[in-house]
Amino acid sequence: MTPLSFTSGNLLADRRAEYAEMLFENGDFKAAADLMGEALDLAPDWATGYYRHGEMLAEAGEIAAAVNAWRAVLRLDKEDRLGAALKLELHGALDGLDAVPSAFVETLFDQYAETFDAALVDKLGYRVPQLLESALLRLGRDSFAHAVDLGCGTGLMGERLRSRVSFLEGLDISTEMLKRAEDKQIYDRLERFDLSALAGLTREADLVTAADVFMYLGTLDRLFSVAGASLSPGALLVFSVEHHAGPEAMVLRASRRYAHSEQYLRATLAGAGFEPVLLEKAVIRMDRGASIEGLIVAAERRGAASAIGDAAVVVGRKEQPRAH
């Protein structure tokens, strides 16, 4: 993938953009947008400039102009590494988008990989790996033969799983995140993979985890179906989502992450052959000073070899070898 440039390549344009940012930070949104527009006159092919211009215009109340700026981003960058399509949907200018663009997810996490652990855990109080581990222990499942960590990132979930799993593999779209996961030497195999294109999982897997991953996928029907077709009866799919309490199956939030409803999860899991054996609300992290409520879900692949009895159900309560 061609690197995304955050500068225009034109010194005068970059200076105007810097001044525009200063005005924006001081709350003068209209002046910032005007000056950013001047920068773009000097650098008309600068995709990231148009994206930022759209944000400035939106804050100035010029929504139609902002929409035009984000459409310019899509013309200049077909892969949509900046997530302009998400901005268009949030402002009612695009219908039918049901997934975050893969290139945007890859770019986002490549960019944040170096500071990801500190930012997420120390600053945002991220606790999904602990919550998923606790769910497994409360279900009496503390040992697994083969686990697949979807969207493994830097390995925060893998750190929780390592002592409980004989063979641990991680999949992630971000090369930079995978490098940091490899440095921790906790995975037996790591592979770069776009989960939106996942066609199957290893039949040997008796645990599949996804910690704070599905909010970047949107619709989950296909992935659940792939998991249901791949896994044996008794295998667990354990994951988190941001919780959406409304009637819609899912909603795109201003954070550009999707939130899912409990009803949608139950119906989609059932259709893929899974039964929720634990589903509960929990605060999963902070975002701009506000608590983000999520759902912690453990779903078992149904079948004759079911490993968890009805008594365990809890609902609604609060190929790279491993380095040695």
C-alpha cells in the first residue's frame, strides 16, 4: 500500500494548513476552514488536506461544503484510508454503509501501533481482555487446545490467554501491530489478515476471541457464519462490542465505530449455530471522559458435543513460528 502523506508536498500550502490548525484549536472554525481552503488551492491533490478541511467546515456549520470535501477525499484515495465514507454516512450523505473500510482500519492501527498499549490501557482504562478472561473462568473454561485471537493487535488479549492455551495464533490487518505482538513472543503463529474477507477458521480451534474488534467490522453476519461453519460443537466464540440500546441492529457513532444491539447479536449468533452462554453489560473503556458501555459475549457452537450445560448460562447480568 502506498504510504499516506500527511503533508501536501507544497511548503506554502503546509504553512497555511499549520495556521489553519492554530485557528481551529482556538475555536475560530470559519477562519480555519477558509485558510485550509487556500492551502488546498495550492495543493489540489492532497487527500488528507481535504479530509481535514471537511472537519473544519463541519465545525463551522458548513455541512454541504464539508460533504464535498470528503467526497474529494474518496476521488483522490479510492481505498479510503482516512475513513471519509464514514464521515459521509454520519452526516447523512451516504446510505447503506455497513462496515468500516478495511484500508482505514489498517492505516489507523499502523499509525497508533507504537503507543497503542499505553494509550489504551493507561489513558482510556481499556479492560476488555480482563473481562473476556473473567467470562471464561466463570464458565469453568480455563484450558484450551487451540485458540485464535481475531484482531490480535499488539497482543493484549494474547497475554491473558497464553498460559491457558496449548497453541495460540493471532490474526490482524495491521503489519505494525503484528510486529509488536511478535516482539512479546506469546503467539505460536501470527498472520496478517483482513477479517472482513475471512473465509474460514481452523477446525481444531476450541476458542476464538475478538477483543474490541467487531466495532470496526460493522455487520457481523458473514463472520459469524464463517465461524459457525468452521468450528466444532463445544467451541467458544468470545468477544466484545459497544452496546447500542435502540431498535436498530447497529449504529455508526461519531467515533467512527459501530455499536451493536443485543437483539441483533442473539439473532445473528443463532443463525450461525451459536448459543450465548454469557451475555452481560460492562464498561469497556473511557472515551473523551465518558464511560463506554459494551457487551461481553461468550457463545458456544451448538451440537451433540456441547461442553457447557444449561447451569452455566449467564445472561443480562451486570505462518510465523513463535520466537523463543
